[in-house]
Amino acid sequence: MYRYILTDVFNKGTRTVGTKRHSKKLGHSRYQLGDHSPCPKGGLSRYQLGDYFPYCLAGHSRYHLGVHSPSYPVSRYSRYHLTRLYSNKAFPKMSVRVPLSCDFFFRQLFDRESCTYTYLLADTVDGEAVIIDPVLEMAERDAKLIEELGLRLKYAMNTHMHADHITGTGLLKKLIPGCQSLISKASGAQADKYVEAGDEVLFGRHRLEVRATPGHTNGCVTYVCHEQGLVFTGDALLIRGCGRTDFQEGNSETLYDSVHSQIFTLPDAFQVYPAHDYKGQTVSTVGEEKKYNPRLCKQLNEFVKIMENLNLPYPKMIDKAVPANKCCGMYDI
């Protein structure tokens, strides 16, 4: 048997695409993402964050997110996510997170002024990266981080044409030669590359599926990374909320259908990362939003009434942001 540095799915302890070393104790294996952990006696094995693989050790196993939990009996030669505690009684209302692969980089960034989240994703082997929903005032911060991490920015991309801040895509193109801007064709904004529903955005070996989710604007899209279980929803779906529908081609019925058909059909465990949050939350899940979103868990007619009676103020940046964002954020700045 062997000790493994996990980078893929293993087949009963006999195959690896990572690094393998002989184990001192015959009959047991040590598993951990990028490292090794002690293997106790008696058929128990210790696991931390990593991928999933067929269970090949006798007896029991310990599963939890980054820590060890009491052993729990499982069937031999079954497939389990490393991050799951295999007792349904432990966290009955929580979905099991899909673990990130060891060659996937993810960083969530924040702009305090507009409460905008920006996401940097990369292939750590290839070094190719994309950034989602960058903000003009934070572009130099983002460019510096990308340089420090030794990444090559392929795309500066948006989920839609924003009305509450000016995008940083244009400035990032100036700061990082070779970077291209990307947005949906239906947005009406200028960009180097346009995407539509069903397209894929590739960076290294990783990919984001493009799903059209109009309703907040006609050009809204959601980016889905199926392998990592990540969903970047822009303003279509927020944490316990959604984007407004009273300007920029907004339509409540369309938004409701978009979220229910394109986002709520994804696995419950997929993590939802929106473009904004105003209450300090950073992430949700598809399952949580299906159950607890106070607007979108309602019937369509109730949802429409809620949206019609929000009485939100006119966006203070819209008259400046929309013209600029039509030109990749480089208009009159």
C-alpha cells in the first residue's frame, strides 16, 4: 500500500496521478491534500481536505472539513467526499460542500464602497487566471495580487453591465498586457470576447459554463464551475435576495424563471457567490437559497408583488456607471 498526495480520484489504492511513496505500515494508506498524516492502528484512517476517492481501508474512517471527527462506520469500497462527516444526524440542515481540487485557486475580494465582490480564479499548474466583476477603484489592488501570485490574467469578465459601480476590466487591460475583457453578447457592452448561454470560459484545465440569467438586466449571466461546485450569480441571485428589476430592462417574471431554471436546478451543495452583499455575508448554497431566500422561495405571483413594492432609491452611480461600462469602464475617466 502507499501514502498518497491526492490530486485526483483513486481506484482502490492502486492508481494515482499525484505523488506516491511507500508506507511503513503495510495494509494502510495515508491520505491528505498535499501532505501526509499519521495513520493510526486498527484499520482507521485520517483524512483532511482533498478530492474524493473509493474507500479502500478496513473498518472505519474519519471525515470532516479540515479536522478529525469521531470514527463512523462506512461500507468498504464506497466513494465519499473527504469533507463530509458521515452521520446525517450531525448537521441535518447543511449541504456537503464539494471540495476544491488542489490545482484550483480561488480568492474572494471586496470593494467596501459598492459592496461588490470580485473573484479571482486560476489554474495553479498552468498559471492562467480569470477575474469576475472587477471594480475600477480596486483594479490596481487586483493587478498587484495577480503579479504577486505569479498568475497570467486571461480574462477580466463581468456577469452583466453594472449600474452601481464602474467595471475595472478596461483598466486591468492596461495594467496587465494580454488580458482581454469578456461579457455576454446580450449586455450591449463593448468587450474583446462575447459569450452566450452554453459557452465555456476556459483557463488552464478549468472551465466555467455560461448560463443566461436575465431579469435584472437582459445581459445577466451566471458562471458555473461544475467540478469545484461554484456558482457566480452576479446580481441575479444574492444571498437571501436578488437583483432589482425596476430599471435596465428589468423584469420580475424573467428573473424568477432564470433563477429557478438555471440556478436552482444545480446541486444543493453548490456554493453561491453573488456580485454584492450588504449584510456581511460572503457565501451561500443553492440549497440554502431554495429554502430560505425570502423572495425566490415564494410563488411567482407573490415574487412579482414583492419586487413591485421594494421602493428602492434611484442608484446613485447609474448615470455615470452605465455609460462607462458600455465602453469597458474606460469612458470619461
